Amino acid sequence: MNMFCYQCEQTGQGKGCTQHGVCGKDSETAHLQDVLVYLAKGIAQYAHRANQLGVSTRDADLTIIELLFSTVTNVNFDPDRLSQLVKRAVNVREQTRQSYEQACKQAGQKPQTLSGPALFQPADDRKGLLAQAEELSIAKRINTQGPDVTGLQELLTYGLKGTAAYTDHAHILGQEDDEVFAYFHEALDYLAGNPTDIDNLTAACLKCGEINLRVMQLLDAANTGVYGHPEPTRVRVTPIKGRCILVSGHDLRDLELLLQQTEGKGINIYTHGEMLPCHGYPGLKKYKHLVGNYGGAWQDQRKEFEAFPGAILMTTNCIQKPKESYMNRIFTTGLVAWPGVTHVGPDKNFTPVIKAALAAPGFTEDAPEKTITVGFGRNAVLGVADKVIEAVNAGKIRHFFLIGGCDGAKPGRNYYTDFAQAVPDDCVILTLACGKYRFNKLEFGDIGGIPRLLDVGQCNDAYSAIQIALALANAFGTDVNSLPLTLVLSWYEQKAVCILLTLLHLGIKNMRLGPSLPAFVTPPVLDVLQKTFNLRPITTPQKDLQAILSR
């Protein structure tokens, strides 16, 4: 049974995974995820119309977010859990249909006759469901309506998936907006109609970028409201003696709960991957047993997790197929799942993780201490904005580079290491997301006391980076495109897609994107983006630097 998926960077330009996902998912998982996206559209068809009649659709709101987030790359690889989500989606769709029809009755209106996802009835058995899924595949749409239309439909879908991930993060910490949920219903209802107009689809993608900006604002408010604004903080990146747990993914709340449950138990907690920025939050770094960061970006986890002598907790996305050597000490929670891996449910009782950590040997000795600095969120950077502006005006800072985004395993990402090292000494580098692991342990020095490398945080902190750029533009009395600032971005999955759409919505030009361009962005669509926004693929560090600095 062939699959078709080209939503991540590793599939390559113009190609897709057809037998087995580069990410590790099999065709069964891929097909079930296609069904979930289709059912999300069906729920939205009813929710959108119910909302227009003033009816709240809370279950639909949250279910759609979870369905979309569960299909983001490297989140849920477990067919059994995905099948449970299919059943839940059907139930929620039926409840939402009833709510819509009741609202119509109260308003004296006749319900609209809907089709497609609104009426789709999944087969009762897995074999039948997978057969249905083949009819919903992207490959089918490419064959019937062409790659350009399908690519734009998928660009919007992937933007919605990324935005759903950020919405989920914000919701967990108590920040949400009914207008955001209503937008998901509207956008998915639009996709359920199988739109083909290129201009309308392009506008819909930019609209997704606009809404994602609002969602990132909510997430920023959630993180800083609960844990405080990040502060520049030295983080140990070498281990210390003792029992240990490694936390990877993105979820700050999961880390906090684990820290609370392990306090006083003689277990050291380490961050991994996108959890590194957690050390900058006052509400998290107050825990003395949050001792440091271990390892690097997600794609190296199989080697790093095997070597880590403790328990491992995966939150949100970024999981890879675990090796047998650590299957009994890796755990998942939230929406992330892998077959055979113990899952900690919504009660967030991390007792199994703690027991595994106590049973493991832990680190037997302290390694020589090495540290890096994190915590340069917008408050920290803008707190020294006067010094930054003075340095620019005095000619001490020539240019700013935002070098960040997702990391990945495919060859070509050494570009970002080479680029960062080649940036002249009179330039400042801002970075965020796991792409920073390509260079964040190198020494860059400072310019008049201003560090040349400023770690803004997770990919979830893109709003902070945007606010820094907007504040600098305001201080210099210009717009972002006129600043001595260039964005050099690496992308991997759908959260990077929605951030890109946000930047395009804001009119940011002259960005460079790599290591390869999305397979779903076809040449005609890319031509529009290049003409409108001067969006360019990366070439070589030397050529790109020369072109940027000679403008």
C-alpha cells in the first residue's frame, strides 16, 4: 500500500515519500493521518456554520487542534492511537452537526446540504479504513487537479498544522482566542470545498500567516505570563554526577510538572533539543535540579539517547524511532507517541519516568564544566536597545543576521555552520529553534559588551524575534525591510511553514531559505514568491554573504 507525503524538508524538491517516510512513519500511519486531516475538515464544515449562528463549539475547537497537531512531522507514529483519534473525530463531528442543525432550527433556517468530509464515514475495520485513505491521498489530487493547485492547498494545510501546534501550546498554559478557533473552522471549511483558484489560495495562505502571528502572541503571553520573561542565563552543557532524566520536545508545562515531581528525589533534570531555552525562564530555572542541557538537535537523538544513562521524556514533536537499547527508559506524553513506548496520560503522573531514572546508573562522575548562554528574548534584547542603536550609529555593528529555524538530518545543513562562522566580526547573529545547534557552542565574542550571538529561544519564540525586529525598525524610523537585517532560515516541518507564512504576511523581503525548498511549492508558485518577496534559496555561504553585505 503506497503512501504519499511531502510535508517535510527531507523529502526533497519535487518528490515525496511513497513507501516509507524519511521521518520513520510507515504507510499505515501516513494513511491514518490523511484520514484525520480529512475528518478535521468535516468537523470544521459544521463548526464554521454553527459559529456563524452564534453557537459555541468547544469540543470541535480543541479536537481540530489536536487532530492537526497529531499529524505534524515527528509527533504521533502509533496507528492504534491514531485510530482512536479517528473514532473521536467522528463523534465530535456528529455532535457538531447536531449543534449546527439545532441552531438552524432555532433561527428558523434550513441547514445547508454539505458534502465531502462532512459526510465521510470511516470503515469499521483498519483494512477498510486504509483503503478509504488511499482515495484521500495527495497523490490523487495531484493527478486530478495538478501540482500547483494541490501544492497551494497543502501549503495552507501545513500552515494550519503548524499554527495548531502553537495554539495547543498556548492553550495548555491558559491562553486562547475564540477568533483563532473560528479561523481554523473557516480555513478548513474552505479547503473542504477543494478550492482551485490560485490567487485565492495564495491569499488564504497569507491569511494563515496573519492568524499565526496572533497565535504566537498568545503563546508568548502564555510562556512569559506563567514563567516570566527569559533572562540571559549560563547553561551547563556537560553532565554532572548523579541519576538523571532528559526532557526533549517543546512543552514548558511538562518540564515544570516533572521538576515538581522530582524535587528532593536526587534526580538531575537535563534539557534536550528545543527545551534548551527553558533555562532562561525564572519560573523554571529556580529549580536547582534543572542542571543543564545534554546533546543537540532532534536528529541526533538516537545516538544521544542511547548514551544517556537515565530516563528520557518526549513532549510534543521531534521523536525518532527509539533503539531497543533504550526502549525501556523512554516515555512519551501529550500528543507524541510511538508504538511500544510507555505513554504518560493527561494526569501527568511521571512516576514511571522517575522509577526508570532511579533504576538507571546515571552519570558516574562530573565532566569538565562547559557553558553556553541562552535567554535573549525580546525583553532582554530590547533592554539594551539603546546600546545596540548606538553601536549601529557608530558603525560598530554593520549588520544583523537571524540564522535559525529547524535542524534536520539531510546533507546540506552544514551551510548554516559555515555561514555563521563566516559572518564578519562587526555583525550580530540572532538565532532561535534547533537550527542553532549547528553553531551555538562556538565562540563569537562580543561588540562593545553586546554578545555577537543572541539565542532568542525555541521556534515557539518566533514572535519574540519579530518584536525585536519591529522595535529596531521603529527606533530607526524605518521599516523592517530597510534595516541592516537579513533572515537566513532553515526549515524542516510545519511549524516552520506557518512562521514563513507569518513573515510573508508581514511583508518581510529578501529572506533566504534552505537547505532545499518545499516540494509542495511548485516552480510557478515559487516564481510568485520570488517576484513579490524576493524569497531566495540558499546557495553558498560566501556568495550569499557577499550579496547581502553589498546591498
